[in-house]
Amino acid sequence: TNTVTIRGAVLNTGTFAPTGSTASDASSANITIVEPNLQKSVYAINGSTSLPSPLVMRPGDQVTYRVTYQLPSTDFSNLVLTDYLPLPAFNVSQLVTFTSAATQTIPPAGVMQYGPSNTITGTSPALPAPTLSVSSTSNSWALAFGTYNEVSNSTRAIDLLFTVTATNQPFADRLMFSNLVNSMQGTHASIEANSITQIRLLEPALNIRKGVVGNGLVG
């Protein structure tokens, strides 16, 4: 919001002497800055986009997550997307590769790539490939896009797919795991957004029965 006020003394129209009164008038103009929109979802399980309802996974399942970041204007400063994978369901060290190749296929386990609605590539000037890093301490990955200013200020989308394998670490059956993704950009003033998706973990149910199957007596 930008405001302006004009104020002046009221003069006698005949003598132009000050009357002791004042008059003022105000005006303003507004512009709205639209923030990017961040979304996280499960895209596929074991290569199938036909997902169960409610969402469930089992040890050994390959879960493909989707992260979308809608940019109203393709201008950003120090943009970093950070995703915190839930322990012990997933191990972030499995995620080792980012490929910027345009493809409509579901990535294999350990690979991150652009998704079907991605439009961040093909910008002018060309956007450098982002840098992928992982942290075993927080079990998270970070994708750094750096700083970029597109001349046309067009609306674009960052669409990411990555696949991780559900571990066989022991855990309680049918508990919900929450997966948080965070976006951060800016230098002096930061713009931050979060999105959460959940999935239920199904574990094997072990039933132990004990009984007598014979008494060992003969005759």
C-alpha cells in the first residue's frame, strides 16, 4: 500500500489572507504480491497411480511422492525446497540422484526428477539445474534452486517426483506417518511455506499359539 496526502491553508478569496483553516485530501494505491503455493502428495505406490483409500504402505513398497510449487512469477531469491522423510519408514540416504531430463515415467527408487506438470525448464535465460543434498541427521533432502529472475515474469510450476522404499524396520502396525515439505526463499525477508501428507504403515501381524499336539504315550 502506498498513500499520499495533500494539505494546505485556506485563503480568503478576496484578500488571499489566511483564514486560519486548512484543507486536505488523501489518495492511495495498492498492489498485491501473490505468494507461491506449495503442495505435497503421494503420486504412486509400486509404480501404480491407482492409490488405495485410505493411503497405506507396507515394508518394501516403493512410494513415489510428488512436490509441486506454483510460482505466480518466475522470480525467486535463494529458493530451497526441503523435505523431511519420516523415520523409520524411510531412509533418505537412498535418494542419491536428481535428473532434470523431461520424462513422464515414474522414477525408480532413489531417483528424483521433474514431474508431468513441470514448466520451470525452458526459461529464458536458462535456469541452472538445482543442487540436491541429503542430511542423515534430519533424514531430509534439500533441493537448492538459487536466485533467478525471468524477463517475462511468467507463471510457472516446479513439479518434482521422487521414489523411496519403505524400510523393514520394526514399528507399530497401522500408525500414520506425516511427511513435511518446506519451501524457503529470500534474503532480508523470507517467504516460507509448508505442506504435509500422511500415509498409514501396515506391519506384519505375528500371532503366537501354544498347545499340546501329543502326549507321547504309546498303546
